[in-house]
Amino acid sequence: MSEAEEQRWVGVMLDKLAAQESKRMLGDTELVARAEWLSEQYLGGRARPASVRWVTNQNTRWGSCTPAEGSIRLSHRLKGMPEYVVDYVLVHELAHLLVPGHGRRFWELLEAYPRTERARGYLEGVVAAGRLPHLPGAGTGTEPD
């Protein structure tokens, strides 16, 4: 294969990967449906968000919740992360609709989600990598909610 053909095929494959990735990322409408499903699966359907949406103004948190309004916001930085990580953040914020703080009862609710520890480890790794200035493409580190 010539260098020109190789470059063309690399471009074709990158385009295919980008198309797959864009299909995988949830829009706001799909986020609401996903949150409702996760609430049913792991919280007995008790957490009922009024809205769930992506936001671009959360650079120090992965998600946030306003229980009085029933609104959940997820940081755009989660886009492209593994599904189980996004699901963990959604379950975390859904749990806040039921328990506002991070006390014992809150963490007991999160025990229902089977990938809590793995997702937390993933997010901690992202934060740690962001603090290493020598890594190519490393951004600033932020703390999870």
C-alpha cells in the first residue's frame, strides 16, 4: 500500500470511529431516559428527575443536582467516557434527589450500582492524569463531586 493510500485509509477509519463515537454520546433527551432507567434499576424508581442535561460550565465537578427542582446537570467533560462512568455519575446525582449530602445513607444507595468503585477509580485516574503536566494533552485536574 502506498503512503497516499495509507493516509486515505487512516482518514476513512478515523471518520468511521468518529461516527461511532457520536452515536454513542447521549443527547439531553437520551440522558433523561437513561436516568429514569437507572433510577428504576438501582433506586427502585424513587428518584424522578424533572430534567437531566449536559452543561459546559462545570469544570470542577462531574455532575450536580438541585433536589428542590429535580434538576441534574452533567459536565460535558464526561462525554466520550465509558458508559459505566456516565451511568455512575447519573446514579450519584439521582441519589442526591433522595439524600442531599454524602452521608452513610447516600453511600448505601450507591452500593446498588455494581460499578461504583470502578467508575470512581476511573474518574480519580482522570483527575490524577490532569495534574501531571508532562503528559501530552493533560489538562487541569479537578475534583469529582
